[in-house]
Amino acid sequence: MSNFDDLVDREGLAADEEARLRRVHDLLVQAGPPPDLPPGLERPPTAPAEAELVQFPLMPRRRWTLAAVAAIALVVLAFGGGYLVGHAKTTATTFATKRVVPMHGSNALAVLRVAPKDSAGNWPMQLEINNLPTQHDPRAYYELWLTRDGKPIAPCGTFRVNARTTTIRLSVPYDFKGFDGWVVTKQGAGKHEPGPVVLTT
């Protein structure tokens, strides 16, 4: 059946739509039926023998799993970082912020807000930390440091965390021009040297 009137119900069809459908119909009639399927394609191809299979030196399954877990962890950290930076806008009204510095660790995130220098020459700071492990030892604590060449040089204050999100107010008299970033270290009881870095800029 190749007659246009037999194929298309024209009732309620606009004139321009009918003309477009007629053009398409005429083109299909001119093109004719598709060619017959070649005999070679009538049956599905047979699977190659095991010897013919090519083995590519792709990443082992275990590494693919690790890569997938790492990608998921990055997505979670990025989401958490976005939350913290977005949350910074809501707390900016209570803390006059001149500079916002994001920090990250293996599982934790932080935002360091630096306020303008006060009349005494101190730089007030507010550190908001998310997901840093609580200390089981009552004498253990964390410490914020300014870094030079990536190494902790100048202490900026000590603190403990007791919740998923902890906010700490700190203040330092240092001129930041001689430093290149901040880190947070994990400090044990009675140790005054910088401990392992758990957060960095």
C-alpha cells in the first residue's frame, strides 16, 4: 500500500503539515524498497575461538574498583567543599571576612576565614572544620600552622574537635606575606613539634 490517502488520515491535518507529509511520502516511494539482505548477514557471526581473542593489557579489576572508589570519594569531597564554601556565605554576617581559604585532607574539609587586621595588629581568624576525627586521648589536640615551602613554621593556635562540624576562633599577629599557606597537624600529648598533617591548603 503506497497511496498517500490510504496511509495518512488527513482529518484535522493542517495544509502545510499535509504538504510536508506528502513530500516525505513521495521521497520514500522514489527511493523504493531497501535492498535484500546479503546471504552473509542472514545468520549471526560465530564467536571466535579462544585463541583468536585479543587480550589487551587493561587495568586489572581490582584497580578498576579502587579507581571507582577514589572517584566516588572525590565527588563526596567536592560536594562537602561546596557545602562548606556555600555555608561560608551564611556565617559571613557574623564574621567580617577579608579572605577565605579552603583546606582539605583525606576525609576532612575546612574553611579558614581571615578577618581584617584589628587595631592592635592581630588577624582574627575563624576555622570551620568538617569530618575531622575526634581525639580519644584527652591530652591530644590539633594545631593550625602557617607554612613556608609547605612546611609548618608558625603556630596559629590549638584546638580539639567534638562534633562533625567544629568552628574555632583564632588570632595571630603575623604578617602573612612571608608564608605560603596553612596546615592543620595532629598533635599528641607532650609533643611541641609539628605532628602529621591532616589538613592543608
